[in-house]
Amino acid sequence: MRPKENEKIDFVITWVDDNDPVWQNDFHYYRRQSQFTDDTRNLRYRNWDNLRYLFRGVEKFAPWVNKVHLITCGHIPDWLDINAPKLNFVKHSDYIPNEYLPTFSSRPITLNLHRINELSEHFVLFDDDCFLIDKVNPERFFRKGLPCDKAALNPLSPNCNFSHNILSDLVVVNSSFNKYDVISRHFWKWITPQAGSKIWRTLLLLPWPRFSGFYDHHLPQIFLKSTFEEVWEKHEDIMVRTTASRFRSITDVNSWLIRYWQLAKGNFAPLNVQKDSAYFSISDNTLDKIVNTIECQTKRIICLNDGEISSFEAAKEQINAAFDKILPEKSSFEK
């Protein structure tokens, strides 16, 4: 099944190669100059060498995709055919204003996506740790032109520096929307079986006058390009300030703000997006389950968040062997 002509769906993939010596030199130089960095652990940048399986999964399980935009600071995987028909290879300098480069934070990279030439109005953002491991249809991502998402209220429960960024997102949303108006206008998008058990969180948090948080999932994010343009138009100051941060800062907003904005406007189609998906933080305790999920294809989408593990090289070998079992053939994106 293919999306309608006026609803072409693009995929956007962000990627960094921590083995690139030029990137390493720039990273260490600017980190020494920066006084306001957040999380710069190596595991945020290390290369699991499995990007090719994301491309293979896209071609095999979502052949209807219009175009795949691969975003890097300029480095190119040695196996990638940059002339592949469906590929748009994008450097940071192609769409992020030069005064904010180089950047080592995902926030400027994702908050400026709407500036990419040829990017479709309908697109799905994949971090390089998200993979398709079974067939997905366009309706998994968009229905009647709207992003598929699960709307549910949630209390912000700070437990790390990232919570500051969520709070910054919520400040912007609460300054722009009235919570009671949002819920009343789109009541059946919030109070729906698609919310699953999270519906109880929404009901219990209804008395609070402002948004205390949204239920978040760590899966590919589904967007309308026009939402980015609207948020930039209405809140340029915070968007520029975040874009100017070379490293993660607790004062940033992030791409979750764009998702929250879509939920608050009612620009989404209710869907339990986690029903066919699995999220894992890679660790010694989860490694076997990750391998089994991939090999048995018990889900359609999987997110493998880098975590603390005793042997990075051994874990990488096991996970990539599992991917190779279900995706052994080269894609048209490979040389």
C-alpha cells in the first residue's frame, strides 16, 4: 500500500560517526571551550555499526517511502551509495545556519529539519537507534494526513538533567495553549481506547489547570513540517537559543516540543503506537531479549538506546548478527 500522492511520506535519519578523526578533534576542541554542557558521555556518540540495517529495513518493510534524508555533519558511511535514487544526503551545513556550526547536540539538528530542501510535509524522524524489523504500512505513521500518536497526560517527575528540557517544552506549550480548551475540543482523541491504560493518567490529571507533562515514547517521531514552521514563527527566541547551543544544555527545548504542539492542536490521529513496538536500553540484562525480538520479529519497530554494558564489542556483534539474520541482503542504498 502506498500513501496518496499529496501525502508522500519521507523518512529522516540522523547519524554521527564517533570514529571520524575530524569530528573527534572538533568535539574535544569545542567541549574544552564550552562552559554549559550537559551530557557528553561517549555512549551518546559511539558507533554500533548497524546503520545499514536501518536502511535495509526501510527498503524491505516500508518500500512505499518517498525519500530517505540521511543527516550527518558531513561524514559518509563507507558502504553508502550517496547516488541511490531515494536518498537525499544532507550535511548540517546544508540547512543549519553556519554561525551555529559545528554542533554536537541533537537539538539544533532536529529543530531545524523544516529547512531541508525537498523534505515532505509528512515525515518520520528516526534516530539511528530505531529500526524497522517487520512490515509497516503508511497508516502506521499517518492517517488522513495526520501524524499517528498516543495522547495522554503525565506528571513530570524529574530524575535527570533531561527533565529540565521537558520542563522548557512545557513552558512553551502552556504559554500557547489552554489545557481545558485543548481537551474539550479534542476530547475523543484523548479519551480513547487507543490510549490504553494511560487513559487513567489523563483522567486523574484533568483537574490540573496546566499541562504537567505528556506521556512520552522513545520511538520514531512523526511530524508535519508545517508544525516546525509554526513553532519557529511563534517562539523564535527559544528556538534560536537552543540552536546556538553546541552541546546539550539544560535550558534547551527539543523536538518533543514539536510533538507536544501537534498534540495540543489536535493535529494527530489517535493510535497506540507502542502496540507494535519495543524500546530497550542495551545492557547485560536486556541483550538476550533484544536479540530474540529481532530474530523472531515479535515487533515491527524497535528502539535500542545505548546503555551501560560490560562489553560493547561483544554486544555489538550479537545485535548485528541478529539484524543480519533477518536482513542479510544489501539494499539499493548500499554500494
